[in-house]
Amino acid sequence: MNKLLLVFFTFLSVSTFAQDTYWQQKLNYTIDVSLNDKEKSLKGSEKIVYKNNSPSSLDFIWFHIYPNAYKNDNTALFQQIKNDTSRTKKLEKYTYGSMEELSFKVNGVAAATEAHSNPQYIDVIKVKLQSPLKPGDSTIITADFKVKLPSYFSRSGYADGEFMITQWYPKPAVYDKDGWHEFPYLDMGEFYSEYADYKVNITLPAEYVVGATGVLQNEDELTQYKSTGAKNFAEKGGKPALYVAKDKTATKTLTYQIKNVPDFAWFADKKYVVAYDTVKLASGKVVDVFTYYYDKKQTLWLQSVAYAKDAVKKYSGWIGEYEYPVVQVVEGPKNNASGGMEYPTITLITSPDAKPESLDAVIAHEVGHNWFMSILGSNERMNSWQDEGLNTYYQFR
């Protein structure tokens, strides 16, 4: 299989160079977001430095505003679920979500916007530029926004005190050699994203434990996660060591940073148990391994760090070393259509009824998406075999 992959990617490379020189856009995000756990809402602002590496001048940029997919029954998301009998159970009980109070500026000047022509695509918006963005030039786009979170029935939302914050910020659609990819959010159908560097500041009540894409920059918080997590990993069973906030009545701001990834997601709950260890790869690189789960009697998640370490080591040996400094796995609520969902450096596992073998398998699969999606950077909506197909092969290898 490795030889077949080598032939495949060599063919792609030759095909690329036989055409025009390859290019892709480059983005840099700085995002400030606060969680209101009473309202189940987010308040945020972002700054995006968008560099146009294409050979074309751009008069506008399409943005995904994915929370609007949850706004009403007429969106592409709801229409897909309603027309798929295997998914209609998701809508037995739910609350809507949306993105509100949205405004854009380009280089400090208020920007005009335009809705998509398809009325089901209210989670896509065109941001018009005051002057064409020429090849090689950059522009600064800022946005203020508020997100009303839905109940958890697809990927983003809340359930039983846990917050799954995914597809949550205004995000430029991909512009590549085939043009714009301004598709809507779907339950069955994944993503295609520009690579970017992220710095995200998350403010929330101090009692919450947070897992997020990237590396936590707050040394005191990281030290506590590691010390309590190492104790829980070593001692397995009995009463776990729990995170303790310095001031339970206060808020805290956690900063996460990561370079060259296609997305940013985060998860929060006051009841998470943290487990922690490291895994050393063949080159000597050491990767931090965190899992976040619940204190339940005889929970299978006591082995979750071991499962994640095994996945990172095996995929690194089979394909190429793990790219990132940290890997994380989060226990989530049951999802009626999948066992988990992947994001760069972190994955949500939604299989509460799993047996030991199936929990090991689903963690391996979702961790594996750090290669077949995050590193490969494929268009998952168009070519699902390049992430789900190749990843499933390695999961069952």
C-alpha cells in the first residue's frame, strides 16, 4: 500500500507541475471569543490577514458562517437530515442556532456583503473588497460576531454541560485553481479549508476544563493539566484527580496557538477528567497526549491515552511522522450518525456505548484524520475517499 500511495502522490505531483505552478492562499487568524454558558452563546471578534497567492485579482471573498446552518428548517443542513430516514432521529428534540450581530471591515473600512443566490445557503456570505486584491498582496479583514449555539445534534452545540465549539467563526471559503468552494454546512458531507496560523483567546468561567486545537500557552493551566493528567494516567481507577480552579467565581482567558492547520475547534466542560502522557516517535520527537473524559464507574476511557499513543506511533511509522506537538481526544455525547469527528490536533469521540475494541478503533480512526485531512489537505466534500477511504484502510491495517 505504501508503494501505491507513493505512485499516487507522485502522479499528482507530476500532474500539478505539468499544469500551472501550484499555489494556495495563506491566512493568519487572531480570534478573541467568550463563552456565556448560561445563554449558550459565544461573543467573538477576529482578525484575518488574507494573502492572495493566486494569479487572479479578487474583488470579493466568500465566507462560511456555519452557525447559520442551524438557523431554520429551510437550510441545506435541515433539508438533508429531513430527507434521510437514517438521520431523522436527530430532529426528535433540538434547538436552533445562528450567527448574529455579524459585521465585517476590510482594512478598517466597513465592508458590504451579499447573500448567496441559493436560499438554502444562508451559512455562506460574500464580503466585497473596496479594491481588487492583487496577486501577492494581503488584506486585513476583521469581523465581530455572536453565535447562538444549537443543542448538539450534528457537530457543534451543547449537551449536559458540555460545549462542542466547532465550525463556529467566520471563515473564508477555499479559493483554488477551480475557483471558489462556497458550499453550505451539511451533516453528511465534510469540509475543505485554507491552511492558516491561529492564535485564539478563549474567555470562560474558570471552572471549565478546555481542550482545543493547538498548544495551550498559559503555563499555570498547562502545568495543572499535565500534573493531574499524569496522575490519572499512572493510577487508573479509583477516584481521579480533578482540575481545581484558582477562583471558582472568576473567569479566565486561555490562549492557544498552532501553525499551518485547516481549522480550529474547542471543547469545554466542568466535569472533564484529564489524563496525560507523552509518546516518543522514531526521530526522537516527543508529542503531548491528552484525553478528556468523565468520571464513570469502570469507564473504558482509562485506556484512552494508551489508545491515542498507539495510533500516533503506528500512523507515524506507516505514513510519516505526526506533524503536530500535541494530540488530544475528548469524550462527547452520543451522535446518531457517527462515532466521532476530527479536527486538527483534537477529536471528539461520540460512542458512549463502545466496547474496548471499538473505542480503540474509533480513537485510532479519528486520530488518523490528522494525516488524512489535516496534513493532506484534501477536499473532503468532493473526494471523501482521500480522507475516509485511506484513513479507514490504515485503521484496519
